[in-house]
Amino acid sequence: MWKFACRTSTLLRGVVLAVTFVSFFPVLAGLLKASAHVPHHKAAGRAEAAKYRGVCYFKQDRVFGAWLRVEARPGYIGRFKNAKQAAEAYDREVRRMYPDDTPHHKFRRKSWLNFPSEEEAAYVESPEQSRKRGLKRSSSNRCKEARSFELLREAFYASPYSENYELVRLTGSSKADALFKLRGSSQAGLPIQLKAATSRWKQGRFYVFQHLLGYDGMLVFLVALDGGHIWATAGAELKVDKLGITIGCASDTARRVEDAGALSVACFKNRKKFPHISVEAAERQCSPGNRLEVAVHRQLRHMFTCMNWSLTCPLEHQTTVDSLLEVRIGHPLVRLQEKASHLHERSGRYDVQMSKYGGSLGRLSYAKDDFDLLVPVPTSPVQSPADDDEHRPPVVPVSSGHISSGMLSAHSDSADEPTESPSEEVPAPTEVHEGPGEEPPSFEEVEFLLDEAALRGSASASSGIGPVNPPTSPVTSPAEEMEFVDEGSAATGLPSGSLFDSAKLRESVPVHTSSVYVTSPTEIVPTDLPAPTSPVTSPADEVETQTIREALLPQLQQEVHTEMPVPTEMPSPSAAYDEDEEEAESKP
């Protein structure tokens, strides 16, 4: 009996073990199989997702997701069992967002679709459209920088410290974006760097700022363009190139600026942490290729300051407008395009490139409304350290060829056409200014005031590169002063000696070879320039110039404040420099 009971219990135990083994064997086999193939499964899923645009692989759930990130929207579409289904869902979303037949939508469909149709795949973007798309992206970045400066300036003007301090906009090539200094003072100031960003999500709570390294000694302002928030930190404290700020978190509260004026003044007084730098030194902190342009801009600004005029940098950089000239307070600003070049030793001329960068289209000619006045400034290296600014007046021949809306077009007579007699009446310039406000000064007025300032010795500031030396002999022929030379075409349609005729440049001169050559400094005189669009002075032009100068003489005496009396007649170039030589000889 006892033996039978033992056998029965042993049999029952075996049955229980067998049932348990049969029940759990598939589970154990699946676990062992999954653990052995986990690395291969991840690699296969990622490789499958990489075949399509907008598809990712979720390793935990072993599914494929579809995303389409456009501008600030999140872009999540959904999850799918395989990568092809996710890619098809992505294509449906692309076609939904870009359904039109515009060039922009066609380009997006061709570039983003995983399975484009024959018509969508056959679309070819033209160079003009490619350039327009690239300029739109570049313009967006420039507009962000300009908008950030406007927001910071508005926040600063709301502070009571704005009565004694000011923000000065620097050139686009300088490392710093602005300078904070005492109002109206020529002393050094605090360099400021601006960084702008827009919110990443619809809630407007997350901002990402990039390129934050390399600004030691500067005060860095982080401006939210769509939220009205401003943060600030010292450039030396930034240790990462990309910084994310979430509204309401520690990254926000630690750097939030409540009073931009008070913070700027506190940093301005802390010279140990924020060394001061002058405007000239800040503008010289640029790439070697931009130093010549910075030197020329500094020359022009100093010269216009001597004339009680204001030359400032535009808010938006990297455009066809290099500076803004304010002749009278409250009047429209004159947009200037500054040109500079070194002296060519072989030819004895200055090469001025009369074209702009066109991206994929190469070099392009300037459009009619790109700027108002062209200011070519020939420069040459300083001959001797003993040379001072008094004996090196700048040469600023202002062209009327690119006068756009807001300026008066000068009357032009071709050198080959018969000129009118001096007794006949010269027709007045035709007004093309449209818009509210008072009319800006005409080209003849600006040119005449520049000539008068040059005679009074309003010299340029020392630039490191140095302005041109004074001429030692008068110009014998106006045609020798400036002439167009076309290297790519023998027949350009331009007469010899034409003075920056933009219409003929755009119509006749190949834009990739268009150049302006200016003779050597010893032959250029900054006074008695020829008529704006006529290279050879005619009797009618002389009468017109004399009439304009006599009419503007009382106005000049009010505009230009100087201790020297205004001459009633313009002296000849040789007489002007003879007087300078006599004064130099009389000095001990």
C-alpha cells in the first residue's frame, strides 16, 4: 500500500512538471529569440526608415512614424506598421500643404515627395527662381537682425537712461552689432551683440538661439521677435554655441531683462568685465576683405560730420544701400552706395565694380531703385607717416546716374549732340519725387555742397589705409577725370568720359565686365566737377551750373557752419591748391 502511494505521487509530480514545461516553453523560446535579434531588429528598422523622407523608426514600439516639420509647427502625422505606409502618409501631407501650381509649391513637391508623379518630377527651377528663393532666405535673416535692433532700441528708449546714453548702429561687417555710449560723446562705449529667434512651437514658449560663442567682452542680448521677451548675458559666460530658453523655466528667469537701460548702464560702468571700445575700433573688427569698405565709410562719415550732416548705417545690412545721409533734420534720407578701390600701379587707375552679387545669376547691374547716390571714393596707401588729414582731402565724385525715386534727375546733354548757346534758357530738372514730406535736395545741390566742403579743407579721418593724396596739377580735360571702360565688349554705346550713366550701364554694358576707371590721384580734383551726366562741359552746362550755385549760395551759408567765408565765385582748382601751398610755406 505504501509503495502504491509513492508511485502515485511521483506520477502526479511528473505530470505537473510536464504541463508546466509545455505551457511556458513558447514564452521562453520567444524571449530567447527576441533577445538574440534585438540589435539586428533596430538596425533593420532604421535602415528601412532611412529610405524615405519624413519617416522615423520607434524602437520601443517597433513602428514607423511620419513627420513634416514646416516653419514653427510640430509636424507629427502618425504611426504606421511599415515604412512605406509612413512615406505615403508623408506625401499626402506634402501635397495638402503645397497644392498650388506656383513655382514655390512645385519646387517643394519635387524636393520633398517620396513618390512624385512624372509631372512633379519633371519640374525644373529656373536660375531666377533659385536666386529669388535664396534671397528670400537671406533677407529673412537680415530682417531678423534689423527687427531685433528695433525692439532693443524701443525697450531702451522706454528707460529714463535714454536721455544720457544712446545706441549706435555699426556696419554690417563688424563683429559687434551696436555700441552703447554716452549721448553725443566721441568716447568709447560698450560693444553689444544681438541674437534673434522666433518660437519653435505654437504655444510660443520655446526659443533657440544659435552661434553664441566668441563674444567675450560684449553684452549679448537675446531677443524674442514674436514674444516681446529680451534676455541678456555676458559673452564670456556663454559656453555653448546653441542655447534653448523656455518661458517660465530657470533659463528664462535667470536672464530676463526688465529694464534694458539700467542693465546697459550697469554693464557700461563695469569696464573690467566689459572693456570699452571706440566706434572706429569696433568697425575695424571685421574680415580683411571688408576693411577697405569700413575705411571709406569712416572717411565719408567724418567729412559729412564737418558739414553738419549725419551719415548713419541702415538697420538692415548686406543690401545695395551702404549708408543713409541726412542733409537736414526731418527731411528724407538719401541712400548711398559706397564704392572704393586701390590704385592699379600699371594703369594708374582705380577699378570700381559697377555691379552687385546676384547669387546663381552671377553679377547683375544695379536696379533703378537700389540706391539714390553713388559715391566712388578712390583710396591709396599712405605715402608717409608725416602726412596728415589737412593735406589729404577726400575725393568724392557723386554720380547722378543712379538717382532713384525721391531725387531730381539732372538734365543731360550728350557730348556728340549740338549744345545750346549760353544766351538760351536752360530747362529746369524734371521732378520725379513722389511721396509725403518735403522734397530731398537735388543732385546738383548735394554735389555743390560737397565741392564747397572740399575747398574748406574738410579732410577725412585717418583710416589706416589712407585717403588719396592732393592733386599737384589741375585737370586739363573733364573727360580725363572719369571714364567708363568695358573689358568685354568693344561697342558699349557709352561716350568717352561719361559720368556714371546708370541707364546706359544697364542697357549697353555687360554686367559681368562693367567697370569704372578713375585716373590717378594726381589728376583728380574734388572741385568743379563736370555736369552730372555730360562728360564734356558745354556753354549751356556752365550757365546751368553757375545758376544753380548762385541760387544755392545763401542756403549753403546757413547749412554749412564754418569760420571761413564762403567765396562768391568758385576758384579754379589750381588756385585753390596754390593757396594751400602758400599757407604751408608761411608756417615755420
